[in-house]
Amino acid sequence: MLKIKNLVVAYGNIIALQGISLLVEEGELVTLIGSNGAGKTTCLKTISGLLKPISGSITYLGEDTARLLPHEIVKRGISQSPEGRHIFARLTVGENLMLGAIQRNDNIAIKADQEYVFTLFPILKERFNQVAGTLSGGEQQMLAIGRALMSHPRLLLLDEPSLGLAPILVQRIFASIQKVRAEGGTVLLVEQNARQALTIADRGYVLEAGRIILEATAEELRTNSEVEKAYLGG
Amino acid sequence: MTFIEYLIQQTINALSLGSIYALVAIGLAMVFGILRLINFAHGDLMMVACYVAFFLISSGIGFGPVFILSILAVTLLGILMERVAYRPVRGAPDVIMLLTSLAVSIFIQNIFIMFLSPVPRSFRNITPSFLDIVNKWGAVGISNINIVTIVITAILFILLTLFVTKTRLGTSMRATSENLIAAQLIGVHIDRVILTAFAIGSAMAGIAGFLWAARLGKIDPLMGFIPLLKAFVAAVIGGFGSLGGAVIGAYVLGFAEIFLIGFLPPSLSSYRDAFVFVLLILVLLIRPNGILGSTEREKV
């Protein structure tokens, strides 16, 4: 579904991704793990069109999307819940969700998707008329994922959904990611919390200093001694 | 003149002055909200609109068409500014955007000074003469220009409010000004939003230019500077980037200025701008983010 080949991305003179390749098949939950600064967020930003690669290709459903603008990429079915959540803090939860569907006209289907988001995160229904900036960190994360789902994506990109959350909330977020996937969704999950990510993923890639150093099924990565030492805390 | 009559008179004057500041401040706030760019050239759009009218009026097509063409011209100029000067520095550090807009402003002003001379020109024969009529109610005298200013501004606010709350483009604009990255990720075409912000802001600045020039009766290449400065203060007082804040700030400023002139002894009233800036400092001491400004903190 998504095929990245030899992708090179830089911020000015600093090269952040030094030619990475990865693949996400329809219906898969793939995770990209690695330490802070490895290039994980850069990779997702490039897929979403916020950054333009120097070279390499991103092919989504057979089309090269590397040069498209962010809104064109959303239109094709890729949406992202970004690192740091980036919710619309001064708008209500309901407005945030409706904005997630800003490109759509099918009001009935939008309502259905909103109901679906409420089944994943019932708290958002309770908080519907509350200003999003007043939500707790965990609720904001749920809102960010819910908003991304409101565009009815075929491929969902999640950037560090566990960042800064208490363990109990991390569990809840990951359970909902699993649910999205179980219902046929395709997910590319970027995480520093490698242990959690590898528990729910099918396959994983390990990114280090802009290069992919390992790729394997999640199970293999979980038991890999190097990965264990470097990312799973021994 | 009784005290009540005096209050009514000054309130109308303050509303009228505040309205002009508000029209300018909205454009500033709209662009700042999205791009974090303080557009110093915004005041020059007021000037350009007036000059376009000044030269078009001799063609004899009448005030209506001249007005529409002038506003159209500055709208295009605003869009051109964005494309030529501001788009290349989009996302650059704030200082670079600030200097770019300062450069655009100085460039436009000097083009006009070079080719059209810095000498002020009369705007009296351009606006319809009925604007100068003063209506008397007892001791209260209200000129038509004040009424027109207040009414036009009110209508424009209502239209703008409808636009940003009811249309998809307007909603996209609010989202973009809330959070640029998130707006892109939900699928907002930000180039279009930014273009719209410049177009609306420029058109409003052009209209404000007409109202300003009609009050003063003359135009010159640097006429946009003072209203720009006042609109900037208004936007800061209100909470920079928020449209509602900019409007509130503009009226606070309008009232402060008019009532300061009214109550201060004549020897001090020529220092009214100094008092305006003292007001700015006071507001910022008490509410550093302005009246409607909010501090956004990241939550964990």
C-alpha cells in the first residue's frame, strides 16, 4: 500500500534520513522504532507532505506522492496524528473532530465516523462541548487520533501516541490502535516506547541516525538481543 | 452643550475612529494569526487605494466604480505582496519576516514618493460631498462620514464573522490560525487560506484608507503609517492574532484617544499619542497576552 524507497530528507545541511526504504501492506500494523532524533518524525512528516525529500520515492497505491501538498495527501486517504498532538486548543472537542472531516461532504458518513470515534474513545463524547485545551494530556491524545480518523483514512500515521502519558493511558491508547487495525485499518506507528509498539505490531523497522538498521516481524524484534539492549531496556 | 450631549458626541467620534483602526487591525491580525508575520506594508495598502482613486476619478466614471476598482487594485496588490515577498520567507525566523515586510513597506512608500512626489494631495473632490454634511441634533453634531464609517465597519464585521464561522474556507482559516501544522494534516490547503487572508485584509485596509482620507481631506505617500501603528497597538492590546481581540482593542484605543483629547487640558492634548502608548504599556503589564490573548501551555 505504501512503499518508500531510498528516501533522503534534510533540514538545510543536516541530513535526517539517509536513504530509508520501508513497506506497509494493506491491513498491516507496522511500527517504526528508534531513539530520539533517529528520524522517525521526519519520516512521517515526509509521508504527509510537510517535508519534501531530496531524493527517493514514496508510492501510495501505485501513485508517487512525494511531491504532493499535504492536503492532496489527506485527500488520497493518508492522515496523521502528529507528535505533540497539535489539537486546536481553543476550539471544542466537537469542532476539532469536525475539522478532521473538513475535506468531506458526505454528512451521513461523517456522523457515522464520529460515532466510531466515540466507540474508541467514549470520553470524547462526554467532553464534546468542552474546549480542547482544557482536556488532560491523555484525552488530547485521544482527540488527536480521533481527529485523524475523521478523514476516514485508509492509512493512519501515528506519531508517538504514548508520549508523556501515564502507563494506564498508554495501555488504553494502544488498545484502541489495535482495535482500529482489527477492523481493517492500516497503521504506521512511530514510537519511542518500543516494547509497547512491538507488542501490538505485525512488523517493525528500527531506525538509527537516519538509517534503517533492522527490519523484521515484531516478534523477532522483541527477542532480538540488540534491540532488547538498545530499546527495550535490557 | 450638556454633559450628556458631550458624551454622545464623543462616543460617536470614538466609535468612528475605533472603526477605522479595527478595519486595519483585522487584516494585521488575520495575517499574523496564520503566518506570525507583522505586515508593516499593511498601512501602505490604505495609501495605494487612495492614490488609485485619486487618479481614476479624473476619468469621469463616478465615485462608485472608482471605489470598487481601487479596492480591487489593493486586493491584488496584497495578493502580489504575499506571492512575491512573503511566500519565499514563509516559515523563516520571525525577524526575517519582519524585516521583509518593513522592506516591502519602504519600497512601496518610496516608489510613490519618487514618481508622485511626497506633496500631499487633496482628497476632497473624490469622496461624495454628502459625507461632509454635519447633522445637528441640539448641540450634538454628527457628520455623515462618521455614520458611514461606523455602519460600513459593522456590516463588514458581520460579513467577516459569517465567513469565518459558516464557510469551509473561513473554518479552514480559523483552524490554520490555531495551528498551522494541524491544519495541513487535516487537509487544509494553506496556500489558499493565506491568499484569502491577504485578500480580505487588503480589501479592508483599502476601505479604511478611504474612510481615513475622507476624514483628513488629503492623502500622501506616508499616510498609512500612523493608522498602521495604531492598528498594531489595537491588535496587541486585544491579543495579537485574534480577530475579536483586534476589534475590541481598536475600540478601546478609539475611546481612549478621543476621551483623552476631550478631558486633557489643551496644552497636553497634542501628546495624545504618548498617552496611547502608555495605555499599551499598562495593558501589557497587566495582561501580557492582551485582553483576549491566551497563554497556551502544553499539557501532559
